[in-house]
Amino acid sequence: MRLSDLGDKEIVNLANGSRHGQLANAELLFDEHQGMIKAILVPDNRGKVSFFGSKDFLQLPWNAIRKIGEDIIIFEAPEI
């Protein structure tokens, strides 16, 4: 699977069913030395107001991803 194939997939938390947008709106955090994805940074939309267009992000560890399906990416993180 290519990274471009992941862009339209919805990101959902298995622990509480919360939706975190699409991967196309997220950022990926890479380990430069190993060339691996460490985490997905998704916009934090939990009612916070940010000024001057700054965004807060939630960091979803790559090892929290449980399944990448046709339309959805499921991760499990009870604390988010």
C-alpha cells in the first residue's frame, strides 16, 4: 500500500469511537535514522480555540494502529 492510498481514510479510536478526521489532514512523524513512521499527528479538535491559525495536534503512536481497512484507520488509545 502506498502512502497516497491512505489519504482519504478516516481515523477512528477503537477505545471510545471518536473520529479524528482524515489522514490527508494529518501529519506523519518519521524516525529519520530508521526511515519508519513513529506517529500520526492529527488536529486536536476537542473544543480548543486557537488564534493566528496555530493548530494543536494529538500524537497517535504508530504502534497504536490496529487495522487499516478500505475506508478507515482504526487505532486504540484509551487516554485520547
